Amino acid sequence: MHTCLDLLAQSDSSLQEALVGEMRRQSTGIELIPSENYTYPEVLCLLGSVFTNKYAEGYPGRRYYGGQEFTDVIENMARERACAVFGAEHANVQPLSGSPMNQAVYLGLLEPGDTILAMDLSHGGHLTHGAPVSHMGKLFQFIRYKTDPATGAIDMDEVMSLAKKHRPKLVLTGYTSYPRDMDYAAFKAVADSVGALTMTDASHYAGMVAGGAMMNPFDAGFDVVTTTSHKSLRGPRGGIILCRKDLAARIDKSVFPGLQGGPHMNVIAAIAYTMKRAAEPAFREYAAHVVSNAKALAARLMELGADLITGGTDNHMLVMNTQTTYGINGREAEEALDAAGITVNKQIVPDDPNPPLRPSGIRVGTPAATTRGMGNSDMTQLADWMHEILQHPNNTGRIAEIKRDVEHFCAQFPVPGIDMTDLDLNS
Ligand SMILES: *Cc1c(COP(=O)(O)O)cnc(C)c1O
């Protein structure tokens, strides 16, 4: 990072200032957005490497440009390592991010107009799982399953009856805001009963699947698993599609030339590195620690009276109804916590009566805090701060005091890839 800052000091000081500002922001606050993380310094280095100069349309051994000796090496490494980490037969590491990754699967395995059974958005599903505002929502017919209002858990009886009624071609599991693992065998049985393919979008929790802290959908015979490479996997921003060998050709053609042009080889190099780290024993410890931190945070918040969706968590996140707990909406909660340097995101809850920009809850996750080395007792401290702030969101004097405590606390946990001495620049 130092060289980068030095270079910018010469050529573009306003950009350098913004970069230093972001480094300082990331170091001095506690990041609890469940989809964020701090990547490896080696990933930052590979993203800024000369692999960014190279066009490599096609796949290893079958490219449309010359000069591919090293791009073929890194793409094969990324594919082989991803297959080993997830126990998959085939991997495509070219999707530019999570959204085109899912689009490539739908467009490669289905026909426009086909039916997909996926999780309802307000119950935790992702935009790319058929939101009416997304292009995919217009191109395919999405049927949505929900969670049981009594327990907050996915209602498998409803999943089965929707499948019988609508006969989907694809049963899609995965979520962006749901604090539990899933019964993949039950989903597979639903899909088999109507002859549908099975896919899970593990973008949020792939790190825990890789590290053995959550179930692997391939163990239940799933056909396709997609995941972003950022989020809990700690890699660069990108997408990975894992699938059975007999679907490989359709998936690969769908990514390129179906949907995309040249792959981002700097990202693919960084994915290869990320997969090496995900296979190490230390990553198993990390994944288990992410979950134990989420459980510790949830336990203390509930002790203090918080209303958590499903009454707890068995993954890396919790979803709190701030409206029922503290009488404030998710935006007010997000803003009050932000003022103390604690970053969460506002979140719609199942069948939320409030609009998305003023929803009833927040989503809180532990992958980034765990990467910094925060542990179970730190989560208890964090829960106490959060509770005090959310109880008194307008007490700006007290919130400013907590912000100082948070900064002091964060100084014990350096962010990988950020050299604290760089932060003295321009300050
Ligand atoms: C984050 C996410 C995506 C989209 O990833 P982008 O890189 O933001 O396009 C897709 N699906 C799920 C479940 C996600 O959590």
C-alpha cells in the first residue's frame, strides 16, 4: 500500500487523500456488515498486479489471444483449488461478480420464461433471486418461499407444496439475510419430486462451508453451488460457479461467450490465492470462530432483550428487529451505531410493514471482526455498546464517548493490509 500511496502523492493527491481516508475509516471502526471482510494483503497485491493488463477471452488452452502461459497457470490453479475446497467436479472462476455469476447459471441451464423456486426477498433472499426490479425477475418466473412466522425458519412444507403447484425447473436455496443453516437433503427431495435442478447461492456463507463450520450442499447431491469470492471467503470481489461435470460445458459457454467478455485475470490470480488459504487448517479455525463470535454476540444481545429473527444464529449473522426491540427503525439504528463507529446495515425483516429504506431491522455479521482477531468476550463488549446506543439513539454526548472507546478498542486489532503508519499521512 505504501508504494501506491507514494505514487499517488506525485500524480493525484485528491485520490490519495480519499484512499487514506478509507484506510483510516476501516481501521478505526468496527465492521459488522455481514457481507464485508478484510482481504489478505497478498490479494491486494495480486489485484494491483500486471495480470490486470492481460486479455484472456476463452478458457485455459482455448484462448482468443496469445501470450497465455501464465494466465493459463493461474486460472487452472484457481479452478483446481476451488474444486478441492468445495468438493466440486467443475469450477468456473470467471464471473465478474456475484450478480453475473447467478445470471450465467439461470441463462445457461434454463430457457427464458422458466420457473425458479427461490427465497422471498423480505424473508432473506437476494436481489438476484428474482427481485421484480432485477432483469432476471423479468426474464424468468420466480415463485417465492417464505419463513414460518412462528419460528422464523424456512417452512419446508410450503416449499414442497409450492414446488408441486408450480413445477419449477430450478430449486434455488441461499440467502443474504437469514441466520440459519439449511436442510439441503429436504430441498433436494423437493427438487427430485418435480424433476428440478438444485442450486445454492452460498455467497454469504461459503467461507463457513469451506471451513467445515456449515453444511456443504454437494453432500446432499446439489447440482450447482455459486459463491462470491469476497464476503466470508476473504478474497477479491468476484464470482465462482461450482457444478457437476455434465453441466460444465453449459455453464462455461454461458459465462463466456454468453454473458461476458475478457475475464479479470488479476482477480482470478487473487481467487487462486484465496482458495489456497481456504484449504489451510487455520481457515477451519477462522470459520468456526466466525460462528462462535456470532453466537456470543447474539447471546448477549438477547440477554439484554433483543428480538432476533429465529431467536439466535447458527451462521455468521444475526437479524434484529429494532422496531420491536427499541422502537426505532433500521435506518435510525444504523445511523446511531454509525455515529459510534459501529457499522451495520438496515435490513427488511419477514413481511416487513416498513419500506426498504426505513425497514424494521438491522443485519449484523462477524466475518470482518473475526478477521481482525476479535473474540467471544469482545462480542459481549460490543453487544453492550450496541444496546446502550440503540436504547438512547439521540444521546449524542454518550455516543461520542462510546466512539472514542471504540477507536481505542480497535487500535488493538490491526486491519490486515493497512499499515498504521500510512494513516499519519495527511492527518
Ligand atoms: C452478495 C450476493 C450476491 C451478489 O454479489 P455482487 O458481487 O454484489 O454482485 C449474490 N447472491 C447473494 C446471496 C449474495 O449475498
